[in-house]
Amino acid sequence: MENLQKVKEVKISDKITIGNSRITLLAGPCVIESEDLVMEVAAKLKEITDKLGINFVFKSSFDKANRTSIHGFRGPGIEKGLEILNKVKEKYGVPLVTDIHEPWQCEAAAKVIDIIQIPAFLSRQTDLLVAAAQTGKAVNVKKGQFLAPWDMKNVVSKFEEAGNTNIMLCERGASFGYNNLVVDMRSLLEMRKFGYPVVFDATHSVQIPGGKGSATDGNREYVYPLMKAAVSIGVDAVFAEVHPDPDKGMSDGPNMLRLDDMEEILTNILKIDDLVKNQEI
């Protein structure tokens, strides 16, 4: 079996580098619902990842600007949201990743956040990409549902031209007809050819966009199988949204994993990752 192609190693913090090593977990509740919820999830995920020896970056959004309905819960906003996320960093010593939606948000987010994340719908917005690049922070770019994996070469070029090569490319499913996404696992290998770490977004990949009419639906049962498949191909990081009670989650509930299931899931995923990256056949 061919060894995995080497990619650029992206430094996230003094302790964490993504690329050419064990998977890193990017995880947390979809949106900041409350400070208590964020702290609960961060504490448990930190405990699990420390136990298993997995690098962990906490994720939650201060604003979900692309909700299906204008009445959908969006989060506490950038000022309060960054304040809460900074408390997570200070209390648990973990780096942070969060979405930004407008260029002006990048400078404020970069004061707290370690990985700036570009939502899939915005992956071709040049001004946004350049503003994110100019912070010098690591950036996780989600491949648009409307893009082929090889189209991401133009996204990569925008970052390189802006002087930032601390980028990761994220697969989160591709539109397949109306209200449906599919994951082409070849995408993970195609994007890796650009020489940057590849992330698999396991929870957004099972969305049924607009499936509830005024909200997005999803198939949580497929998250773990798709995660196993992606890790078996050889990704550098796994992205997953996690909640103590997903069915009561205020955003992406049908897709989020249960917090109580995460230790078992990660234990099994790690076995696959270690086999793929360490065993020569």
C-alpha cells in the first residue's frame, strides 16, 4: 500500500500541529447556546482526548449567519461569543476554531481564535478569504457544496497570493439534487494533492439542507460510518459537532453527535487512524 502523501504541517498552537500525524479533533456544539453548555462540552471532550492522546481544538460558532429561516437561533454575536470562547481557552488550555462570515470579523476573531473557519457557502468570497489570510492565523476552508475538489486550487491560490500558507481544506459533502448531500471520498485524496492538510466534516456531511422546510434536517446515523471511511483514507483532522442532547440543540440538532458517545467513537476511530498511518503493507 502506498504511504500517504506528505502535506504541509500547519501550526495551530505551541502544542498542536496538524498534518502528517495522528488525527486532530475539531469539535463542540454547533452554536454557542450558553456559556454553561460550552463549558460542559469542552470539559468532557478535553477529558476524553487527553485520555486517548488526541489533539483537540474546541469549536463553536458565535453566529450562524446562514440559517434556513430568519427566525433560526443565530448565537450570542461576536463580542459575547468571543468572550465565552476565550473563557474556554483560559480554563481548559485548548485552542479554538470558529466561523467568520464577513471580512471585518477576522481581525476581532484573530485576537482569540487559533483557526479561522470559512463556511462552505463563502468559500469563493475573495475579500473574506484575503481578510482571513491576512490575520496570519491558520484557516480551515470548507469546500463549497457546489465545488469539485479540484476547484479548490483557486481557493488555495488566493491564500498563497495573500501570503498565508497555514491552510486546511475541509470536505463537508456535495450537493446531489435537491435537499441532499453526498460525500465522494475521492475528494479527500484530490484535495490532499494541493499539499495541505485535509479535514473531514463528519456532521455537516449528513445534512439534508432545508429538509424541514424552515430548518435543516439530517441523518445522524451516518456520521460515524462516514467518519470511519474518511479516516481509513487518511485525513489529518476530523470535524464533528457534539451536544449533550442533540435533539434539543438550537442549530444542526439532527446531525450532531451525542457527547456521551464520543469516547467510544474516538477510541475506534483512533485504531483506524493508527493502522492507516503507521502500518506498512
